[in-house]
Amino acid sequence: MFAKIFMPSRSAMQSGQAKTNLWILEFAPESGRFLDPLMGWTGSLDTNGQVQLRFESSDDAVAYANRHGIAYRVFEPTPRRHILRQNGYGDNFSFQRRSAWTH
């Protein structure tokens, strides 16, 4: 059993940072998927692929994996770059705006 520990990134439909501050322990698939011959559904015998455990910190996730004898790999998140544009949209509402807003 092998697991990866990571901090999820925000989805493409998400503008805020909600649900991205927790660390997730997710198991790697141990067996491949197969097609059911009758219905054509995709199936798997690996039930650990459905498990996602959430932790407050990476240290908690690592401690859990060590306590239960789970091999793991930690993926550190890349820091988010803030894009600040000169005279961007936020400057329309700035208190330091010197000229009148004309629309």
C-alpha cells in the first residue's frame, strides 16, 4: 500500500482559497480497472482508491502513515504567485484615486 500526501490546489471554478489549507493522504491504485462485460461499467477491486483522509498539517499525515505502516511520499505545494497589476480593476475603487471615475 502506497500513499501520497499533498495539499490540494483550487479548482478552475474556484476563485477563493477555501478547502485548500488541509493536507490529504490518498492511496495509489494497487490494481487496474476493468470493464464489466454485461453493463460496460468501469470497475475495480481496489477499495482504498476511494479513501481520502484529511489532516490539519503534513506532520499529522506523516505521523498517521508511520503509525499504520503505510509507505508514503509528500508533495510540497508550490507557493501561489499573486498577480498585482498597475492600474488594475481594484484601482477603480481605491481611496487614493486622483481622477474622477467616468463611465
